[in-house]
Amino acid sequence: MTQDHISAIADQFTLQPSGVQATVGLLKQGATIPFIARYRKEATGSLDEVAITAIRDRLNQLEELDARKATVLKSLETHGHLTDELKEKVLSASNMALLEDIYLPYRPRRRTKATIAREKGLEPLALKIMEQTGQDPLQLAAEFVDPEKEVTSSGDALEGARHIMAEIINEDPGAREKMRDLYFRKGIVQSRVTSGKETEGAKYRDYFDWQESAATAPSHRILAMRRGENEDVLNLTIAPSEEEAILLLETLFVRGDAADSTQVKLAVHDGYKRLLSRSMETEVRLATKQRAEKHAIEVFARNLRQLLLASPLGPKRVMGIDPGFRTGCKVVCLDRQGKLLHYDTIYPHMDEKRDLQATATIINLYERYEIEAVAIGNGTAGRETEAFIRNIDAIKEIPVILVNESGASVYSASQAARREFPELDLTVRGAVSIGRRLMDPLAELVKIDPKSIGVGQYQHDVDQAALKQALDDVVISCVNAVGVDLNRASLELLAYVSGLGPQLAGNIVMFRNENGSFKSREELKAVPRLGPKAFEQSAGFLRIHDGTNPLDTSAVHPESYPIVDAMARDLNCSVTDLMEDASLRERIEVSRYVTDHTGMPTLTDILAELDKPGRDPRQEFETIKFAKGVNQITDLKPGMTLPGIITNVTAFGAFVDIGVHQDGLVHVSELADRFVKDPADYVKLQQKVTVRVIDVDLDRNRISLSMKTAPGARTDTPPRKRSPRKNLREAKRKKKQKKNTPFHNPFEEVLGKIRL
């Protein structure tokens, strides 16, 4: 890591170099992103998690570039090519593409047509022709005719010289840079169906004959076409106009109309078609793939954050139900901490006798365990089970909620589930997970691989290492933003706390089981292998309720406890009084407590915590009821208006659960009456919405929905009545305004140049 990296990152993200340097230093020391953002604001200049993550990722890229430069320099030195000038070029390369362009003429390679021509001694001829002094190339070539070297004529010599010139053109850094720019600006993605794959690849029929600009093609279409290509259904190419590309090269290398320039022109055509076009297409394919992957990962991460931070019902006695028809519904009863109290199986969808038995069982469990809410999985038989429960008069006073069960089956078969419930059936474990998801989605969802939750697009087609890093960042951010109850959290939840990880989380759980509940954060230091660094990183994110120190319920870090104690002493009160009495907090002169290590950002955070200690950033829970009588896709008719909930947001629209076991799609063009560029700017996960059915495709099991105002519907209150004179003046004003308003096409806003 060099000072140059600090300056480059600061310039790129418009940040203060001192803040970047402090952030890099903390990252190198093992500090986590949530810890730096929350407890080291003075050092970083109050950088948030987004900025710190960007610094970390860019630093990794620059270090990878440094490592590649070292490899290139070593290779150049080993093969005797390294000069001071070349070394300076390598060290000054600002990105990987430029570095590889510099290295290309010198890198070890297999034998090419140009290599063979050089072995025949034709390189001097190629260089003379490229000078384009007007000499006759046939006369020049005659000097290089040598049957012993298999150069039997001037034509053979010129052909070999053209191969060498084509390679020189291909390896010229300036030409490659200009050609790269052309490919990225004007490259066209073309997709064609593979002959004979029309039926097998029907799901890709939108791309059987498709083309669009590579610079503006949205991520979901790029990834869809690449997937079709990988499945041998589609043939994919990316290139600009061949005429424009060759004209660019001719402008760079051809300097006249003489015979020698004609030979250079032939070499340009050969070099482009045989070498440079393939190289550039590979680069632009990689660049568009990386851009599409980056956006897809961002979409997944954004959706995951919204899902993890979904509103919790809170500590309630919950009945969890994993619905089913033939196999019955698995029913569990949980206490307010999510502990399993009882499990059973009911068969409400078989016949009248079993329906009555199921009703009696539910009423009995409801009364025995004083159930306060019912959570029902939204999979097969979900709506039918919901209707059955809602029709039981004895429990109509409590909320009955359909819960998204995506990934519940993954949890049921996981090591975590087997460890907690080794003797239970998979479906019973699933019912427990459904009930707990209602109580606290975050605490339950962290037990599942984020990729199994199903809120992304093309997550299996993107770089899996980059995806895992992004999703882990989101989970860690959410867990630490909410805070973790040290005495109740599962091993899986504790593992995401800043500075811990699976090993220390396991040690904490074992210590808790052996010694009972923690009474203070200080007791963490007694946990085996939990050293000072881990304590510093984790303590502020762990909560202890009803402990010995009231500050342990808050996000105030133990290192700041002396500051709060000083505030209480100065006001002649206890810390508890300070936390409970707003009038006392108003009397605090914050500036008195500024030190070399503690500044106003930290003091402001402390006061906010004292006001609402351990506050949960998640919104309060809201329930939603689906339309009665609409349980299957066959119940849908175009024109229906239905309540729903957003289950996934992608680049091309939003998926909505309307209670028919198949989510419908609101295409981006149907999200609003106005133009929406990014669906994420308009809707979010778990949002309650009202949608209108546009189309139902039973063959492909697809539902098209709209959130636009229905045709002919009133969108606002009727205007007040005006006099005829006022109406005439208003009409004239609108006509004049329309005449003077320039036409605006929102699709003129396109993406800028793609940069490697």
C-alpha cells in the first residue's frame, strides 16, 4: 500500500486523503466496516459504511494491479526486454487493460504466422513497407526471396511481411486504446438463435433475433443472453460496424495511396479481422459481463438488506404453520423468545371430519399456550390454510399472517437446524422457522445462505466470490445496525457481530450455557479466546437487558462509559436518571467533553443513544390481507384490482405476491404513470401495494400486473368549479406553455463510456 493509492482513492471518490488513510489503516488492523463507521468517526471524518466499503474494494483492486505489475516486470527482466523506459510505462499503467497492452508485444506466446515470418527474416521488409516512403513493395520483397527459408517468391515475402504488420498493428497500445473506446461506445450486442434450438430454448425466444447497444444494454438482458449462449441456445456477438473499425485503423496506419500503403491497408484488414476484433470482443464481453454482474449483485444486496430489515412482530407467543394438503399442516407453538413448546400435525383440507379435528386442535393449542399471533408459510396450501384459520371464531382476535417461506427448507436441512432440533422432522423445523421469521426476520434469516433467500436476479450467473462478499457485507451491516441480544442470540446471529465470527460465537454460546446469562459486557472478557481486539470490535453491538450497567442496553461503546459517567456526575444524577430524564440531557454542555480522542460526532451519537437506548432501526410491523376468493392463478382475470406485497425488485420490474402461489411481475414500464428508470427508486421489498391484473399466461405460469392508474379512473379530487372567463384564461395559458416547452425524451439519457 502506497501513498499514491491513498491519493488515487481520495480523488476517485472525492474524499479527504486523511480520512482515506485512517480508514485504510483501520482495515489493515482488522477493524470491521460497521465498527469503523460507528465508533471511529473522528479518525475517518464520519465516513459511512458505503464509503468505507468502496475504499476497501478499490484498495483491493489497486493491490491486485500492483501484484500484476510485479509479475510483468519479472517476466520482462527474465526474458531480457526490460528497459528503464519500459519499466516506467509498466509502473505508470493506471488499469489492468493498459498494463496488458504494454506487456502484449513482449509476453511469451505460441508460434503465430508473424512468428514464422520473423523466423524467415521478413521483419525488416515489414518495417520498410510500414514506413510508406513510396517504394515498390515487389522490388523490396525481391531482396528477401530465399528458397532455403521457404520464401520462393516476392509474393511469399509480402504475405509474410503482412502477417508481421498485422501483428504490429494488433499490439500497438495507441491503436488498441482507440479501438477499445470504439467497441465500448458503439459496440452492438447481437443475439441469434442456434439452428434447431427454437423449441428447446423457447424461454429465450425474446432474444432469438435481438440487437442493442452494448453501452446501454441493461444487466438482466446481458446476463440472460449469456446464459442462453452457455446453454447453446443463442449465438452472441459484440462489435461495432466493421467498416468504421477498419477506417479507424486505416486512419492510424495508412499514409497514402502508393503500392506500399496498399500493402499496409491489406495488413490492417487482416490484423483487424484475424486478431484485433477477437481481442476487443473478448474485452468488451468481459467488461459488459462485469458491469452486468456488478448491477445484479447490487440489486440482490439491496433487496437482501430490505428483507433482513423487515419489520419484526417482536416477542410474541406465536403459532407457526407449515401448510400442506396430503401430508397435512405441521403446527408448532413458540414462546416469546422463539423456544419450541409443542408441535403437532393437522389435516384441515381432507374431509369434514378431519377439518373438525383440526379446528379443535388449533383452539386447544391457542388456549393452552396463550397464542398471540399465527404465522403461515406462503407456499403450497398457504392461502387455503390461512382461510381455514381465519374461519375459526375462537381466534379471530389475533393476527393471522402469511410469511414468505423462501429458504425455510434450506434451513430445515441445515447443520444449525439439526444441532437445535436433532429429533424433529424437517417439516417441523420448517414450521419453527416460519414462526420465528414473523417474530424477528433478521435473527432467523441469518441462519440461511443469503443466495437461498431468492430476492436476486441471475445470482447463479455472476461471480460467486464477489456475490458472497457483497451479501456478507449486507448481513454484517444489518446485524450490527440492529444490535444483538447477547443472552438470547443464536450462534449464527452472533457470528455476524463485528469482530466475532463462528469460532468466538460458539465460545460465547458455550460460556453462556455453562455460566448462565451475561450480567455485563465486561463478562465477555472471560470468554475463552475473546481477546481485547475482539472485545473492542464487538462490545458496542451486543446488548444486555436487565444487566448491572444500564449502558449495556445501548450502542454506547464501553470505551465511552467514562464520558457518560462524567456527564452524570456533573449533573448530580445517576446514569439511569440521565437515560430516563430528557430534561437532564438537555442541560448537558456537549463541548465540555471533547478530547483528543473523542469529538463531536461520537458525543452526538452518545446523546442519541441516551435518548433511545438500543433503539431498533426497523419499522413497526404491519399486516396485509389478500383478496378473498383469489387463491389460484386460475382465479385471476384481467382488470382485477388486488392487494399485494413486493417480494423482489429487479432491474426490469418488481415481483408482487398477490396470494396465488405465483408472484406476478410489474414491469418497469407499468410501475407508475410517470417514467421510472430504476424500479428500486420507486418500490422496495415488503412494500404493500395495490396492483391491477393485465394478463395471465397459464401456459408459462406468468402473471402481468400494473401499478398504473386504471384507464378512465380519476386520479385526484374534482377541481373546483370556475367561471367561463377563468376557464378560457387557463386554456390560453396552458396552450402557450405547451408551445414554449421543448420536447423531452427520457430515453436520450444513456450511460457513459464503460471503463475497465
